[in-house]
Amino acid sequence: MKLTKVTRNYQITIPAEIRKKLNIKEGEYLKAELEGDRIILTKARLEWKTIKLGKKLTTKEIEKSIERGIRLECSNRH
């Protein structure tokens, strides 16, 4: 059993041994559930839904659009 302290902002640090075993990385989400007097933390499995926004562009097309936008912005400043 590992002890961890609750900070002033109600945060806890997950002991390194546990983080490494579960491969928990900074910025990841954990799901917190209450079971009696226990708090159960599990790695959250987030599914990002993709949104189809129109025609697919190649990297080259995106770069050209950015260049056009930069040129347009620069010409509007003068």
C-alpha cells in the first residue's frame, strides 16, 4: 500500500510505481468512482469522434493556402 497526501487544492500524486505499471502519462484522463469508502481510479478510454468537414486537402494544398493567406495579410497592412 502506498500513501499519498491530499493537497490544499484537493489534488493527489499517484505514486511513481503505480504510474509506471499503468503507463499513466501527464495530461491523460482518469475515471474516478466511489465504492463504499474507496475511490477507484481507472484509465479513461476516450473516443474522439471524427467530423467530416468537407473535401480532404493534401499537405501541399494546405501549405499553399497558408502562403496565400500570409501574402494577403501582408498586402492588407500596406
